[in-house]
Amino acid sequence: PDRCRVLLGIDIPSGTMKELLERIGITAHAKGSSDAELVCTVPAWRPDLTREVDLIEEVARLHGFDAIPIHPRMTVQVRGPQNSERAASEIASVLAGQGFFETVTFSFTAPAHAKPFLSAGLSTLAVADDRRTSDGTLRPSTIPSLLACRKKNQDAGVSAPGGIRLFETASTFAQSPKGETLERRTLALLMDVPGVARGKPGTIDQGQAAVRTLRGAIESVVHALTAQAPGFVPAPPQASAWDPAASATIHAAGVAIGCLGAIAPATQRLFDLDTPVVAAELELE
């Protein structure tokens, strides 16, 4: 009722709202001992009423639109950016300052590219569409998209000092053992192991240097958003796409927020990459 009065700008008693709604077959009763909240049951013949504001519109219509005053001026309140938008801007600023390029890639991938990034117990989601037979699988991770983007740059002969570095914020999808759709919004990062000749695997020291550089980028992002330092704990990877000898989980404020490590040689061959890469994926929430 309070929300109704605020939106309409007139003082309609809660009892009057109940009477108006019951005229059109909507049962309404107070929740608790007061009329501060009304619980309404919508009849089957009104499938258009799905939200609170739909009921408020019915109250306005039945009470009479002519009873709602028209003011000669409108008050506009300017609000700052949403926290999610501020965070996305800060992430992009921090990573761009460290040589990462932002990508915008497609949500679909090939089944063979999706499978190595599935965590144990999860399965992929695909569209039942004959027009998308080769890449109709929703990506369970954003990293396959970054690997495909890296392959495009490789084919085009693109290079950058210190190697190519990519990042993207995007949604990922998987299906739980119970058939539930799991959607996550993630930040994915991918970077070349610098100093490695094309077609060579690189040394352990070169791989460690790349992981340390990527770790520094993650520390900068987490600190920029939370003013805290993340923790890194060596751990077996949750999916076969990662190298089990170079994998860790990322923690912030005592919560696991993602993973970091080298991409396994088999996965690099799957994407036909000539340069070893390291990657990370964090849950934005």
C-alpha cells in the first residue's frame, strides 16, 4: 500500500485498495496484524497481472485517473552510476593499464571447446537448432572464447610487447545434475607466456613469470574493488582444461572467487595455439 500511495501521489486507504481489487476478482488480505502489506491472489483469467505494479495500476484505474493530480513541474533526481557499472569501469581501467585488451565474444562455442572447461558433475547447455550445428553450445567458461580470439590474432600475425593479453566480462552457462540452469557472470583473463618462441613450450621459469604477472593483475583488480588483497592457494583444477601442475584457487574475504593457472598443453593443441598461455576466471558477484 505504501508503494501504491507513492507511485500515484494520492492517499488511498489500504481498506479502499482491498475493496477495489476485490471488485475485479482479486482476493486481498493483510499480511499480519496491520495493513502495511497486502497479499493478493490473482484470478486465472488475469494472466497479465504478474507484478506489484500491475496491481497498483488496477487500483489507479478503478479509483479513477482523474483523481490523480497533475503537477506543472516534474522533479528529477540525478543518481550516480550503479555499483555494478562503476565496478566494470574500474576493472577495465585497471586491466587496460596493465596491457590487457577487452574483448566482446559470442556466447556460443563448439562442444569440443566447451567440454574441457566443465566442472565435475555439470553438463553443457545447447540450443536445439539445425542452423547452429557446429557451435550451438553455450559456453561454460569465458576462457574458450578468449582462446578462440587468441587463435584469430595468431592467424593474423598480430603481436604485442610482452605477449597478447585479453580480458572479458561475460555470462557463462552450465546444467546441474538436477537439471537446473546455472548462470554466472565472470571476469576471464588470458595472456601469453612472454619470451617463448612460436611453436615452443617455454621453460618452467617463463611459465612462472607469466603466472606471477597474471597474479599481479588479479591482485590489482581485487584491491581496486574491495581494498583487500586476494589469497592464492595451490589446488587441483576443477576442469581438465587447466594444467594440474600449475593451478590455484583465488580467495577474497575468505570466499573462493575463482581459479588461476596455466592452460594444459592438450587444450592449447585443441585451439591450435602456437604459444603457451595462462588464464584466470573470477566470479564477479
